[in-house]
Amino acid sequence: METRPIVSRVWALLGIVLLLLAVPALAKKKPPLKPVNINTANSEELQQVPGIGPATAQKILEMRKSYGAFKSVDDLLAIRGLGEKRLEKMRKYLTVSKTAAPKSDAPVAKRTASPDKPPDKPAEKP
């Protein structure tokens, strides 16, 4: 009976399977170069942050849509499944700023005298 070659093949196959399963777990997410604004980021941008996957990104977007802009990164603690420890690991990759107000192209009008009111008289000389 030749059980030895069969056992060694099973172990080799098992090793290969474990290696293939471990590779994705070892591949760490490359963090973003600058902090991601949770008030303006889309799902793909949010997923660049270590600790945020597709499901958490979706929850962040839904919360922002329902409740409006985040005032603080700590507001993310309201998301189910996101606790203090996880948030602390993500905090350095996140930022909160208000959404930019649309700029008007119209020039700012200078304050001028009312057309009803005559212009001020120059001071008289003594």
C-alpha cells in the first residue's frame, strides 16, 4: 500500500489552498495620500481608508444623505458596527469639512448713496 505519496500530495494541496486563501488577507490596503473628507467622498474614495469596506462606505453615504453633513469624524460612531477602536485606526485618514458654498460670479456691489438723498456737502472753509 502506498499511502505515503497520497498523504504528501494531500498535505501539499492543503498548503497551496491555505496559501491562496492567505494572500488576500496579507495584502493590506494602501491608505490614501491625504485625508478623505467624509462629507464629499464617494464610495470608492471612502473604501481607500483602511477599515472601510463596501458595506461601511454605503452606510456612511446613507447616513450623510439622511442626516446631512457630518460635523465631526466622531459622528461615524452612530453607524452600527463601527466602534471606538475601529474609528481610532481610521481617524488619521478621515477629515470633515463643510461642503463648499457655490461662488457667485457677480461682483460685489459697492455701497453708494441713495438716489433720493443728495450727496454730502463738502466742509466749508472758515
